[in-house]
Amino acid sequence: MVVRLVNAVVVSKGFPLLSGVDLEIERGSLNVVTGANGAGKTSLLRLLGGLDTLTSGAGEVAGVDLADGELRLLRRRVGWLGHEGSFYADLSVRENLIFAARALERPIEDVQAALERVGLGHRVDTITKQLSAGQRRRLGLAWLLVRRPELWLLDEPYASLDDAGREFFDRLLGDVLAGGATVVVSAHDPLRSSDLSPRTLHMMGGRVEAS
């Protein structure tokens, strides 16, 4: 198992973001977390990514005990793609990925190949703040390709992507899964691609209601 949560609770400023989640996720699987806004989808992904702290309950992600506080180690093992990228706006596309790769000791030579794969090979010298929202999404995916995390956490990855971008993303998911990674995607609706066979986790009120 890559993920095991038992009665996981996350509280922020007195408000329960997750209110008792029991969940197991197998290695190499594709998991789609659905639910309305405020159901807890992003909070679940943030907990799995080591971005939020477990208030009570128990959990283990990628071999890291969430109760031990070694969240920095966990963040090095997972890849997170949220609504906002964490790139420097005034650096070029290539400079951002090289900076990030050096910071986490990832191969610099993988940067160009990743940018080509996500369709940004012709924009490597473009200043990041000049990219469209969809292109910034692609840049985030390029960084995950360079990082090669064992667990991919993708929060509403279809946002800001056109139909061609969504088709590309589905193909990329298939390749990532074929490589042995585990993927957790949050989405309002199930994935549209018939080539993917995800497990659906529906959230309501900070809990996983069905799977």
C-alpha cells in the first residue's frame, strides 16, 4: 500500500477539513477523488502530500508515518500539482526547471526532454509570467516528469486545459501509470477517457463516502 489512513482528522483554525477518513491506496493505481466544492478533496491531497498536518487518527504515505512529523521527507517522495504553481514568475521556463532540479538533486539533463514532452519545447526561453494558465499547468507537469515521484497528487489538473490539453493529460497519465507510479486526481466529475480505469473515491463532508 502507498497510502493507509485510519480515522484521519485534519482541523484548521477550529474547522474540520477532514473528519475521519479511512482509506487505502494500492501502488500503481489511478484514483479519482470526486465531490462538490468544500467536500475535502484538496484537503485530502494536501494531507497525502505532507502539506497539512494530521490532527488525530493515523496515517502512512509512501512509507512515512504522518504522525511522526517527518513531512519534509514525505514531500520529497511525492509530486504535487495544485491550482497555483510554485515557480518564479521572472525566470524563464527552462531556468525554473533547472533551479528546481538542482534544489532537489534531480538530473538537469531531463529538463529539456520533459519540456518537449509536455509541449513547451518551443517556449523554454519564455518568462514564466508570460505563460497562459494552461501552459503553467503543463510546466507543472514537466516538473513532475523531472522529479519522477512515486506518488502523483493532482488537484483539478484539467482546469485551464483545452480539449487538446485534456487529451494530452490523459495520455500522460497512462504513461505515468505504466511506469509504476501511483496517481491520485481530484476532480468534480469522473475522468472522460475510456483508456483509463480509475478507482473513484467520492467525498462528502470531509469523509470518503464510497469507493
